[in-house]
Amino acid sequence: MAAIQPAEATVEWWRDAAIYQVYVRSFADGDGDGTGDLAGVRSRLPYLVELGVDALWFTPWYLSPLADGGYDVADYRTIDPAFGTLAEAEKLIAEARELGIRTIIDVVPNHVSDQHVWFKAALAAGPGSPERELFHFRQGRGANGELPPNNWVSEFGGVPWTRLDDGDWYLHLFATGQPDLNWAHPAVRREHEDVLRFWFDRGVAGVRIDSAVLPAKDPGLPDFTPGVDPHPFVDRDELHDIYRSWRAIADEYGGIFVGEVWLPDAERFARYLRPDELHTAFNLSFMSCPWDADLMRTAVDDTLAEHAPVGAPATWVLCNHDVTRTVTRYGREDTRFDFSAKAFGTPTDLELGTRRARAAALLSLALPGAVYVYQGEELGLPEADIPRDRIEDPMHFRSGGTDPGRDGCRVPLPWTADAPYAGFGGDTEPWLPQPESWAKYAADLQVGDPHSMLSLYRDALRLRRTEPGFAVRASGDSAEAALTWLSSGPGVLAFSRTDGLICVVNLAGPPTELPGHTSVLLTSGPLDDEGRLPQDTAAWLRS
């Protein structure tokens, strides 16, 4: 399959794109076995065209034992049989592109699966072997090596080291089945560069980089000491050389990168977005922000300020496959997102959360830059309560059962209200159970309802494509220049874009007068009888 042609690749579509995240296992089931697959995605391409997105980001679809939802990759050149075949992936990429939708794939440079051929060879070869040099194997501490090699803590909680029968320990910052790669080894770099070329050759337009600040480690693997820089495994300077080499490959194909970069330091965050490194990075501070006007404005200002020095576009995200769904989060007393705050049985007002999620959709879609929409957000899906005996997420088990995990935002989508399992696939129960109420969110019901969440997203994405005020002007323009804050009352955010476009969001104030305008383009809910914007409502205006 040919890559995107150079003339087309020069269009910087990614600067203001609307990108839809597909979690294949839960999107649509084409063969009726209870697991979403590529055939299911292909069958729903017309839906995605109607929705109005520019690209699809696929979470890992590669061969995997699913120790962590596919982020434990056993082979980057093989599609997991549960999802389909490489030929089907190539066909999906091509068919989507013919419909005007690009494809972004996921790579996970920090680790592979313990079923990867390299790791199996390392286990077989034994201590001190060249095969083990591709990973981080170490002898333990203590009189008999019975203690982990250092004091690091896993991203999933607990000790990130597992001891083998031969006495060696191996590092896994995530689940036990995800051994960390040694990025100081040239073979690791060569392999990932080959993988990038493999997928760019098949027509993908971009690559999302999972846990982008973690792959490089201090070669001595020293203990972590709070406040001491550099960190032994987060945001190491060596990473920038790696991503520069990747950027050179992407530039050959006209491809782009988006990094998952969790960093509190704005200056260090921006380093990943220099012109010879990544094109964009996820805006995780905005996604985690509470439903509070002052904090939300600060998150927007900080995001634009972080990106301005390097001329990179911001990205806006409300939810993804790791995060509590927006409707549920905004319906709680604590509306921020924090992994450490997740708990079973948190009271939720779904009616309130839905109003806020509708307003947040218009807010995020009005901001300058690219926006990511996680599958099911356009249907207004809440977080599902998964029975404890059906939870699969390793975060739940590594927490000792206190963390509900991430499965609640990964429940298979409802497509047809009166079909078995809300039309997800056939008659086989999906891999995660759908709540009994799921049918009322089905896409077929929402298509015919002008007041539904799906209709709101469709209308908003159509306006986002057709109204000139939403466009990012040029690669050299500052994102900050595309937004001007307007005077507003307490609890209200109001800003203008170019060409007379205005967005107003009432997060906590009494009904507020709209700024001067010639027309109302779209609202997330009805205005009051006096034409004012009620609380938890947003409006797009043309002045």
C-alpha cells in the first residue's frame, strides 16, 4: 500500500483536526464473537464520516496476550487475530482515506509483552546473556538477592520488578507482563524505526506514542530520590535524540506524531514539541481540570502558553480509554480527574453530568488546535459499573481491589436499541458486560433526535469544519493569537476566535446575557425565556 503522496502530506491537517479515538475491542463487533474488530470498524465508517471527524486514532491492534488492554505488544507487524488480519488493517486504512479520514496508530516504546520473541529468547538464554541486554535484568539486593534492585514504584502501583527462578529480576514499570526495553541498546532503536516505516508504508498518517516520557532510563538504575534531578526514568534528556530520529522518518512520509507527555514543567513539556521532534502532545492538564471557570481558564492559558514558544498547536481532550467518562466525572462533587481519587460507589448525578458534558464538548471544540473525541463520548455514555468478578484491568488487581480500574470507560458501544447487546455485534455477550440501560444511548435512537448528544456533536463538528473562525491560520501563527478572552461574570468563560466567532460557557453563574452577536450558531442546551445562557450551558455565536 502506498504512503500518502507528498503534495497531500504538506497540508498541516493535524493543526486543527478532529480526531476520534477507536478502542477496537469495544467499538463494533463484525463477526459476532463478542469482541470488537476491524470488520466492525469498517462497517461503521459511514457513521464516522457523518460524525465529521478528520482522523481515527486506534489504540493497539497488534498481537497481544492483553495483559494491559493491548498495550503489551507481542508483534507490531501482526494484527491480533481477535481483531482481524494485516490485510484487513491495510484495507481499513485505505477505505477510510478514500472517505477523507486518516489513520493514526499507537506505538508503545517503553515496553513489549512478555510473549514478545525478544523476551522469550532472553528468558531462555539466562543471566548475563546478550539477549537480556535488550531489557533491564539485574541481580537483586539483600544477602541473597531477595530484594528488588531499586526502590522504584510501578505506574500501576507496587514494585516494578519481578524475580525469575534463575535469580535475575526484570523491570516492568507497568504490569508484570510488560518488560521494559533497554533504549541504550542500538537494536531497540533500529527495531522501532523499522516498525515506523512498516506502518507508514501501509498508509498511516500518524503515530501516537504511549508513555512518551518513560522509555529512557539512567543506565545505573539508581534509587529514586524525590527532588533530585534528573529523574532516573522520567523525562530523560536521551529521549530527545530518539524522537529526532523518529521525526526524520515521519518527515519522509509526511507523517505526524502525537505524544502522551505527562509533565508538570511547561518548559520541559515544550521541548518535546520543538520543530524537529513531535508534532503535538496530549493536553492532559485540561482533561484533568475540574468544572471550575477559573481553573479551566488557567488550564487553557497555560496550555496555549506552553505551545506558543515552539509554534506547536494545542490539543484538547476530555476523556480517553484510561479516564473516567466525562458525563460521570462532571456529575460528581469532585469533578477533577485523578487516578489516586478513583473509588467504588462514588455518588453521581448523571443529569447534571450530561448538561456539563454537552457544554464541555462545545468548549473543547471551540478552542484553537486539534481535538480528540473518545468513542462513546458523542453518545453521552456514562462510566459503567463493572461487576467485580468481570473486571479485567490490571490497575484494579495491583491496587488490591480498591481501584475500580479503567474497564468502566471501555464497555462496548450501543449501536441499535432493539438488538441483542444494543447492536454491538451478534448474539454473543460482549467481552465486558453492558449495563441494562445501555440501549437508551444507542446511536440509532440518537440519530433521529435533534436534541441528542450525537446530534450536538455532529452539528458542532460540521460547524467546526465550515465556519472560518475555527481554523488555525498557519503553522507560524501563535495559538494564543487565535483566542481572545472577553469580559464575563463570575463562573462564566467567554472568548472570541477569528472571523467573529464567539464561545460562551456558563460553568457556575446565574443565567448570563450573551455578548453582542448577529446569530446563535449552536447551544448545548436551551436559552432561558429572556435569551440568557443558563448555568452548565455553552453557546457558539457569530458577531
